[in-house]
Amino acid sequence: MSFNAEDVQVWQAFQQGDEEAYTRIYRVHIRPMYRYGMSLTPISEAFVLDCIHDVFAELWVKRTRLTCPDNIRYYLLKALKTRMIHLLQRKERPFQSLNNLDFDDLWAEPSSEEIFTEQQESTNRKELVQKLINQLPPRQQEAVRLRFVEELDYTEIAEVLTINRQSAQNLVFRAVEKLRQWLIA
């Protein structure tokens, strides 16, 4: 999910102080950042939102010194994770992993009308997938989410998870294989 020419123009306008471009970047990426932040630690919604706003405040302050990233979502997710870990370590709280997640919010963003009209069969499939994903180890859950929900490539996943590219591929592959085996069984 790399920048296209329009994304580059918006980023450059933001760097030059264009508040509309800054707002556009915020609006496009706030929901994925929120989903990702809430999945990393269920401390509180306020904590996650504070971290997101810290990231955006720092972006604005440092905008003239920033380079144009290849993938803004990857850049923002990595910045959010770094900020959250920093604050959690500073408060001497252990970094909580992906337990007790609500993957319905991560896999789709249905409108209230879509939820209302959804058939029972679809609901049963989602419940099954959610149960199976919750059975995966936390690192595999995070890798799957970064790959299929946030659409990061393996190099970006590796950097977010601070592992090498091959390990990122292995995490995703093993998770998908486990899910496939569980679904077939």
C-alpha cells in the first residue's frame, strides 16, 4: 500500500504547513490507527487516543524535517506503536499483548445498515473466525492484522514487530496455515 502521486502531493502540502492536507492525513488514517492501538493494549480508549494525538502533534511540529514516507499508514502505525510502548514503559506498566480482542472491529467496518441486514450464516462464520484467531499466539494475531487488515508488506511488518523479514513471513504463514487447518477440521 504505497503512496501514489496524490498522496505525495498531500504529504508535501502538509510539510509546507497546509492544514487541510494535515487534516486529510488525519481523517484517512485515524481509524486504522485506533483499531491497531486498541488491539495492542486494552488499557483504555483514552490512552490510545492520547497516543494517536501525540503522534499527530509531533508530526505537525516536525513536518518540515520529515521525509515523504513510502507508505503513510505503515509510518503512522509504527509511530503509534513506538509512542505507546514508550509511555507504557515510562509508567512502568508491562506492555499488554493481544488478549481479549474484538476482531469484528478489526476485520471490517460495516455500516449499521449492513449489520442490520447481515444474514445469520455470515454472523456464524465471523464468530468462528474470531474464535480461531483468538486461539493464535499474540504475535501471529498481530502479524495477521498488519498484513491483511492494515495491508502492510512483510518488510514493513518486520519493522513494526522488530523482527527480520523472513520471520514476519513465517509468522503470517504459520497463522494462515493454522487457521486453514482449523477450518478444514
